[in-house]
Amino acid sequence: MNLKDKICVLLIVLFAFSAKAQYYKEKISIVLFTADFVEPVSLKDYRQHNTYVFNYENSKHEKFFLNESVDFLPTLIVYNNGKVIYKAEAGIDLQLPEGYKINVTQTIDELIENKF
């Protein structure tokens, strides 16, 4: 294999990994960044959409925290096809702000309404 072939293979592999790394942002997705030491947040109200939970204590999830610049836990982000549409971050009390569920529901409803 010459250098040109090796570079092509490397680029294909890197492209495949980068496409796979963004899976949690596809379509309408609700992503929760959390840790064991904060009060649990339920995403069961949003099961009809893509939901993901990334835990700070899980070393496999570390890259997601870095890529999304998560500074506060918990943090809840609503994505639509890779774009951040809504972001709720915890305050000093380590809880999401009051009314975040209403805001998430309204955001999702608007996305669905504008889709058609």
C-alpha cells in the first residue's frame, strides 16, 4: 500500500468515526448531561423522541462533555438535526431551572409544527 492509499483509508475511517460521534444530535433529540451526585432527571416524557443520558462518572462519556462544553450539571439540551435549539443548565443548587419541562415541551412542539 502506498502513502496515497494509506491516507485515503485514514480519511475514510476518520469520517466514519466523526459521523458516528454525532449520532445523539440526529432529528429531535433530548440529551441529558448528568452525574451520580446530582438529583436524577427523568426523560420519560420525551420517549417519542431520541433521548440520551451521558453520565460524568462514565469515562466513555467524557468526550461528549468536552465536545458540548458542558460546565454545569445537570444540563439538558434539545437538538434538531445537530443544532442546539434549547439548553437548560443547573444553578448552584445542582437542579435544572424551574419551568424547564414546559420550555422543552414548547420547543419540541414548535419544531414539530414547523416541520410541516
